Amino acid sequence: MRAPYTLDDMAADAVGLLDALGIARAHVVGVSIGGMIAQHVAALYPRRTISLVSIMASTGNPSLRVSMGEPRAILSRPANISDTEALIEHYVRVFGVIGSPRFATDGELLRHNLRRIVSLGIHPAGTARQLLAILASRDRRPLLHRIVAPTLVVHGSDDLLLPVAPGRDMALNIPGRRFEIVRGMGHDLPPGVQPLLVERIVGHCTSYDRQPPVRPAAAMQLPEPLPATRFRKTTR
């Protein structure tokens, strides 16, 4: 499958940013597609990764038992992308489907945040390219076995966009990982979820802040791609 860019390209962009900032190694945390990009950073650039936290992400496993989400969340499209208020209400309905049922969401705060996002521009082609990048990266389970950084996998028990099965599948394919399910969390970050995730992320990162990454002998033999030296200009 051909795509303008893949998860590998976006991981290279992330490492390129570390280069530009003069950061040799970092704790890598990603949410949703960001979690998938973070997986690639940890797998392909082990010397740059202190630890990994992957939240509400997937492995690319093609099995419908693992990858199938709620059709209403996947197939929903805005009727008119040029109408700001219509766009906001569309995304309010989307988060009503994929959101966290156990954690209350302030409707006005959600609309405020969505209005800020919409004001920056909504580009349907960019959204399609993001999805295509995931699909073009195919089944990533063999790649996940290369991860040697201490890893925490977090998934919501009520995620309808990426059900908990992808998170469990990821945990099964990363050696030495920890796997935590947040009860009542969906595919969003409402205020009630944020402190729970911050606590887990900080606890995981500080546990390994002064320790070298675990590097099994087999992993030491894997070639590491050269860090990216330039950024790709893309519309996403």
C-alpha cells in the first residue's frame, strides 16, 4: 500500500526534533496514533529512548477480533467542513460515542477546546493521510518485539474506537512491558482521566530516569537507523 508517509517517517520526524533540540535520549509518550509513532521511535531508535508509554494505541494486527472498533466512531463524517459550528457539533457527537462514560465531560469546555482546534484549520485530506499512514505500516507486531525500553501500555476499558483488545495485543508483543487498564476510560482525555494518566506516566518515567535501558544481547545486534537530519513538510 502506497502512502505519502508512514509511521516510520513520523518517528524519524520526532527523532529529528530531538536532534534539533540537542536531546540525546528521552522518555517517549504517545496517545492514539501518537502511541503508534512512539512504538516506532522505541523500536527503531533504542539508544534515544529511555522509556516508553503507549496509550490507547494498537499493533496493526489485522484480525477483526483485535482491530474492529465501533462503526459509528469510524465512519462518521462532518456534513459541512466549511461551517465552524456544524463542525464543532459533529465532533461533540463523535466524542459522545468514543468518550469516557465514567468520567464527566463539561460540554462547554469541550466546545471551547474544539473551537480552538477548528480555528487552526480542519483538512480532511490530512486526516485521510494519517489513517493511510497507519494502514500502510501494516502489522507491527514483529517490530514491537524489538522494543527494549521499559514500557507501560495503558488502555481504556470503554474505548470504542480502539477497543481494549488492541492494547492487550500490544502488551503481549512487547517484552517486559507493564499493562494497565483504566476503568471507564474511552478514546479521549477528559479532565477526570488526565490526573490518572499523569500519575502513571510520571511514576513510570521516574522509575527509569537514572537507569540505562534494558538491552538484551539479542537486541544489541539489531541495526539502528540513522536519526533523521531534516523535517518533512507535510499537511496532516
